[in-house]
Amino acid sequence: MLSVEEAQGLVLAPLAPLGGETVPLSQALGRVIAEAPCARTSHPSADVSAMDGWAVIAACGVTHTQIGESSAGHPFLGRVGPGQAVRIFTGAVMPEGADSVAIQEEVTLEGTTIRLSGPVPPGLHVRKEGQDFKTGQSPLAAGKLLSARDIALLAAMNRPWVTVRRRPRVAVLSTGDELALPGEPIPAGGLPSSNGLAVAAMVQSWGADALDLGLAADDFDSLVAKARAAEGCDLLVTSGGVSVGAYDKVKESLAHLGFEAGFHKIGMKPGKPLMFGRLGRMPVLGLPGNPVSAMVAATLFLKPMLRCLLGLEPALPPILLAQLASPLPAAGGRQEYLRAGLERQADGRLAALPFKGQDSAMISEMAKAEALIIRPPKAPAASAGETVPILLLD
Ligand code: AMP
Ligand code: MG
């Protein structure tokens, strides 16, 4: 059976970053830079004072005569000569000639004569032009996910817009005769559909837009009609109907639309019935129906796919280490992803507590989980305190 890593390689291989679009900074949070922007100004744009005090020539000793003032936005237009000083405030441009700032706490003033408590070195309390970045430099690289701090930087670079990757458009289709949309009448013995809304929410939180195609019944006509509505999307994600039961009709229905199958089963638990292929140029990811399986598979496959489309590196989720808080039995033949809680220990290391309820239909355990403990195929029993690999959820 295909391993998780092999399957991740197969789903990511055909993907390339989407094109860019230019957005105002007010809408850039959480977007990914498509083109490294250059600074349109230096920061600071001139030598400026970092403190309130007097701008002086350091080599001229401790006694100076004040000849003017430079405040933020109102530079002193003259020149400081030997023995002269200019009253200066934080952020104000250093007057020509001066090379140092004596802070006001260390100066005594008598009329226009100022006396420093001691000599100052050249360059003291002066922020040099371009100390932070210079015009034309690109302190932000393509592929950067924009944080609020990056937006501060872009604004300081005098760039009101930024070119970011287009948000991937993801069609989400849930399947199953037993399902109803939450709030609708539930068929006898059925249940509310949670996968569609969960996947759409994940898609949104991972920087893409979801087009929820709703529910398809387990019949050819319904599946074909709903799947057609995915046209124009970058990705189609289905849930359910990809196992080996008589009502698992997703694959044969998509085949009618020209589906080229990749794989439909992988060595993972939960989430063995995972399907991948393409409809024309559009990749199709068929998630298992069991809600926990669907969400774990989305975390391991859909999220990296979206990261690839967004040009984010690395695409695969990082694997951290934690110490087991309770023992685990030997693993089976598939790679297991156990729902777990996390706790920070006194020594700063993470402890992972595997939950008792690991059934792939236990949505409450999945909702509560903070991490997935990764158990490689055939991993031997592990005792408390052993180090295990984990994936963080959220
Ligand atoms: P399937 O893969 O279609 O055989 O579904 C496996 C299990 O997952 C069945 O118990 C389904 O009822 C359940 N299931 C399938 N789709 C959903 C969904 N959208 N929301 C909640 N449970 C689902
Ligand atoms: Mg089904």
C-alpha cells in the first residue's frame, strides 16, 4: 500500500503556485507575497535623532551654544558649526554638520549655553539613513505569509499595495444518502453532514476560498451534476463514497466526466480510503467519509496542496517531538495519527496525551485534540516518557 509520504509526493508533484493579484495593505493580512516588493523609500529617510536632546559636533567638547531647533517634521535648515548645538527631538532630522546627540537628561542649560555632563562619542543616538532598509532593497521575499508585522514593514517601505498569490478556489462536495445539511430534517438513521462545513472552514483558514457544492446523493446522476459545478475551481475535494462498498460511487461517477484516477487507498489510519486523481487540469482529492478520517486526511494532504498553490515553503506540515504522557500499544501495518492533548512540562518540553477514544467517527475527540501523534507502521509498543513525533493541529 502507498505510504503517506509517497502519497503526499504524488498529490504535490503536479501543483505549481497560482498567479498573483495586487491588493491594498488593508487586505493583505494572511496573504502570500507573489513578487518581492522593493522599498520606495529608505528607513529612516535621513539621519535622525533617536532621543530628545541637543545635536552637537562630538569633537567640540562639552560647552555649546544653541542656534535653533529640529523637531519631527520640522528640520533645522541651517548648519551646525564648531561649538554650536541644535535642540532636537526624537525622529527629527539631524542638522547638517552635527554628528551626535547629547540627551537632555545629561545637559544643563543656561540661556542659550548648554553644558554636557561629559564628552559624547560621534554617532551617539543617531539613526543613520537606511539603518533599517534602503530604497530599492527587498526585505520581504516572495513566498512570505504576511503577518501584521510584515504589513508594518510594507507600509514603512511606502508601498500601499502588494502583489500576493491568488487565493485557491476549492470546490467542496459531500456525498451520502444518509446525510442532511445541519438544521435540515435528518433521514431515518442518518446524521447531519459535518464534513462539508469542516473542510470549507479548513480551506478558509489555510488561505483559500471554498465553494460549498452541498450534498450529493449516492447515485450517479446526483454526483455527476454536483461535480460539474466544480468547473473553474483550482481543486475539487469530495468526502465519502470512496471506499469499497456498493454505494461508494464517487469514482465511477467522476469517470463519466473524464476523471483520471491516481490512487484510492493509502497506508494510513484513520483515512485509508483516500482518493486522488484529476478532472482535466483540476486535481481531485476524495476524502474518506468518516469525519475524523476526512479531517486528518485534509490536514495531511489538502493543507500541503493549498500551501503549494500559494507558493508557501515548506509545503508539508512540520513534525515536532513530544514525550508520551501515557503508554501506547504496538501499531498496526498503517501509519497511525492518534488524537492527543498537549501540555507544556516544567522543563519546557511538550507532553502529548493520547486520547482513549480513537474511533474515526468520534468528532468530539477530534475537536478537543491539539495534536496528532504519528505512529509509523509496525511501531513497537511505547512507554510513557518516550519521545514521539507529533503534528500540531491549528
Ligand atoms: P463512506 O465513506 O461514504 O462510506 O462514509 C463513511 C462514514 O462516514 C459513514 O458512517 C458516513 O455516514 C460518514 N459520513 C460520510 N460523509 C459524512 C459527512 N459529510 N458528515 C458526517 N459523516 C459523514
Ligand atoms: Mg457514503
